[in-house]
Amino acid sequence: MPSERLDAEWVRSWWEQADAALTKLMQSFFPAHGFPPAHNAVLLATDDSHRATDTLVDLTPIPSDLTTLYWVISEASLPDVDSGYFIHSPATAAEHFREYGPAPIEGESIAVLFASDGGGHLFAIGDSGQVWKSTTASWSDDFKVAAPSLQEFPEQLGRRIANQP
């Protein structure tokens, strides 16, 4: 289990850096690719997303780092970063948990799906604090470690945004 918990100020700082990198990416996207970008954004949390986070917390023993993340950002839509990355809103995470239950990850007593990529692979955070990625586009298939902590997951996204041609 990670020794340090995710800090809200760190998430806010990450959002500022990601927002600046996305602005730069969107300005260079058309010349680099020959077509306009889709809408790419990391959205800050709102009163509605805070209520949805509270609902998710009431529904399941959500890992505290995910609660911290959702308290600062509500979701991310990055269709033009690699094959696409999406941090689902807390309302979507709750809806998926109700419908499908926890991700079946061996060694995790609870794992909440919270993100996906453009290929349909899913990301879950377990009670260990690790972030897992499905090996196929399936809710019930195997998962492998994608990041040792929830802090590392947005750091990876930030690097992908900054390094996108």
C-alpha cells in the first residue's frame, strides 16, 4: 500500500499543468495531424460532482485517493491523447459499480472502475491503492498493474499529453 495518500493540492497543481499542456496541444494539433482535435478537457469538480462522489462513497468503500481525486476534478476526456483516455465522472463510476459490481482483481477486496482508454480497456483502483488496467476490453477479464498509485496515474497522463505530437 502506498505510504502517502493523494493530496488535493497536488491534484489541483496537476490539473493546472495538464490544462496548460492541453492548451498547447490543441493549438498545434491541426498543423500536426491535418484535422481538428476533438474536445479534450480535464474538468474541475462541481457541487454536482461532489454530491455524486458522496453517493459513490455511500455505495462502496471507495479508496480514499479516488475520493480526493474526485473532490478536485470531476472527469477527464482526452480523446486525442494517444488512443484516448477518459477519467469517468463519479456519477458514472457509481452507475457502473451498481450495474457490474467491483472489478474482479485477485488480491483486492474492492476495486472501483474509474477510467478507460480509447481501446475499451478499463482502469480500476483497488484498496491497495494500485491502479489496474484490464488486459482486454472487458469488465471480467484479467487486470494488470498500470500504476503503483493513483498519483502516478495522472502523472502518466500528464506525460502523455506533454509528449503528444
